[in-house]
Amino acid sequence: MQKLSQMPNIGVILENLLIAAGIASPEALKALGSKSAFIKIKNIDPTACLNKLYALEGAIQGQRRHALSACTKKELKCFFESLKK
């Protein structure tokens, strides 16, 4: 896989955000992890929402964001909420 948009949940808009944040490949996204990638996106797009974080994690796991486990969603939601403080 060579393009971010070939990953689940990654459309053109999110792909462009990732590239603008310095994450240019699926391998780079996987190495960085969803939380660190989300922080980079949040720095350039303050409106980035929880669903983007879910999308990133789903892309890394190779599944649609809706298929993430409840445990994973809970962990990501706690992380997202901690960024608001």
C-alpha cells in the first residue's frame, strides 16, 4: 500500500491533513500511531474531532472505524478528552 487513501477510513481530506502534518505514507502513520498522528493533525486543524481519531486507529488496524472494539473506543475517547484540559 503506497497511498494513505488506500487505507480504510482515509479519504482525500484526511489524507491531505496527514500529509500537511508530515505523515506521508501508511507506514509512517502506523509507526507514529493514531494518538501521535491525531495530535499532529489537531495542531493544524483545531476542529479535528473524535471521529478522526477513530478513523486513524481503524486505518492502522485495517478496519472501518465502526468496527473498533468498545475497549479501544473508550481508550481513544479518554485520550481525546484529555486533550481538552
